[in-house]
Amino acid sequence: MPDGASPPLSEKRLIEAVAARYAGASRFTRGYVGSKLRRDPSTAALLALAQREGGLGQVADLGCGRGQLALALLLSGAASGVVGLDYEEAKVAEARAAGAGLAARFIRADLTAARVPDCDTALMVDVLYQLPEAAQAPLLDRVAAAARRRVVLRLFDPGRGWRSTLGMAMERAGRAIRRDGAAVRPMPVAEVSARLAGAGFTSEVTPCWAGTPLPNVLLVAERAA
């Protein structure tokens, strides 16, 4: 480490630093942000990926929610800047407030039609399967066109046996409680990989469900040199 350089934050200190930026948010949001970053295995997976790759550069976080993952990437040095898009205005407002003073922009957008910002890394965590089936492939095409270096997706894998069966049951129950009439039709992971391959990316898929019974996988697609 060069003389005078600050050591990287530990994951615990990083989560504390991100959570502190939501001090003015609702009690629910304050609890949610820290819990989500601690418990969701995508946090550690993305920080590890950034360390291996020497950073993710400019990141487009699609379906960013309250922005806590985008801010964790920024505060850890894993991203040089982020643009977050989400449909829910209340969450976008909380993300904007938390990201004040950082190289972060948060925009309300409908991902079924929105332009994907040009970026080094396009990121979608638990987003694709939430969209109507007809919107999934067109969004992937827009993501592939916008990402200069890589696409990183946390996907619901419908081909993981009992995990997928349980995950589908949980998702349907949740939608029934929320009275969300949308059908749950996640795109097969092989189909996602093939679509990205057609755009010049090579994909690697690894489990991303540590500590949970869900069928979540991390797909990292790198653009060919």
C-alpha cells in the first residue's frame, strides 16, 4: 500500500458507512439498508468481483431500489461512478438523499422501455425475472449495447430443482399478498447467456445463494477484447 494511502474499509465498516448515509430516512429504510447489505450474498460477491477485476468503472445499476448497493460500490472504491435507475420514486428519492456529494445519480425510470446509460459495467440484481416476460429479452439487448466491459446479473435460475420450486412458491405467495397480478416467468439462465453471447460477451455463472434456500446465481459476462 502506498505511503499515506487509506486502507480499504472492512465489509463491516463499509456497511456501517453506507447505513450512516440513510440517517435521515424512515426507520424502516434505516433497518433495511444495513440488513440487506449484511445478509444478501450479492454484496460480498460483487465486492470480490470488483477486487479481482481492479474495479468496475462506471456502473449502471438497473433496479437500484434505495441505492445501498451502488453506494457500497462507490464508498469501497469498487466503482468510479454510478447511475441508478428504478421505477419507484420514493426509493429513488431516498437513494438521491443518501448519495449526496458522491459520484452518484439516481433516476426514476421504467426498465421495460428506458434507455440504459452508457457504462463500463451494467448491473442488475434480482431484476430481470421481476419484469413481464416480453420485456426481458429487449432489456438484455439494451444492456448489452450500453455496457463497454461487462454485464453482471443476479438471476433467479428456474433450473435449480427444489430451490427453484421453493423460490417460485415464495414469489407467487408474495405477489398474491401484494395483489400483484404479474406472472412469474424467469428466463432460463442458458437463454440469458446465449443472448449475451450473440452480443459479444462470454458468461460465467456461479451460485449466489449462500445461507438461503433460493435459486439465485451470479452471471458475469465479459465483452470479448
